[in-house]
Amino acid sequence: MQHLKPEEIENLKNILLEWRDRVLEDTKKNVGESLSFSGADEIERAEAETERILTLRTLDRDRKLLKKIEYTLQKIEFGTYGICESCGTQIPYKRLLARPVASLCIDCKEKQEEEE
């Protein structure tokens, strides 16, 4: 029996698609900024390099997030969305609304964090 109603799944899917589009748009903007450089002295070059490093970190974080979003969208397509990957219990709709890419129930997530 499916615990998420079709309209709940559709709502979560739309949230994920909008989130993906926003991240992709931000990524395009950040890529352009990380490649541009104008500055002549050492301080300007150092500031630009620091900014570039921060942008690259952001791009890497966004890449990982996009991967999670795509994985979650696949789970929706395969009908396995909303099931804890650790214990197999149903993840409540409210949790999925708060964190649409959640793959663990609260209990399993807390256990994972304790182990880290």
C-alpha cells in the first residue's frame, strides 16, 4: 500500500523540479563568475583566488545536491520514494516536505549522525 497520496507525490515532485531548476540557474551564474578575473596587484589576485575557491566549493555542493535531486526524482518514477533506505519504514509526508531529498526516516538519520 502506498502511504503517499498521488497529489502529495506530485507536489513533492514539483518542489524537486523547481529546486533543480533554481540550482542549475545558480550554477550557470557561478560558473561564469568563477572564470572571470580582473585585477592587477597581488591583493586583488589573492581576493579573486579566494572568491574562486569559495565559488568552486559552492559549485561542488550544488553538484552533489543536483545528484540527490535527480536520484530522488528517479525514486518517484520507480515508486520507491518515501521509503527509508535503511529500515524500510515509510517516511512521513511532513518530513519529505521539509527535506524532499530525505532518504532516511528520522530515527535512522539520527543514528547515522550519531555514528559520524
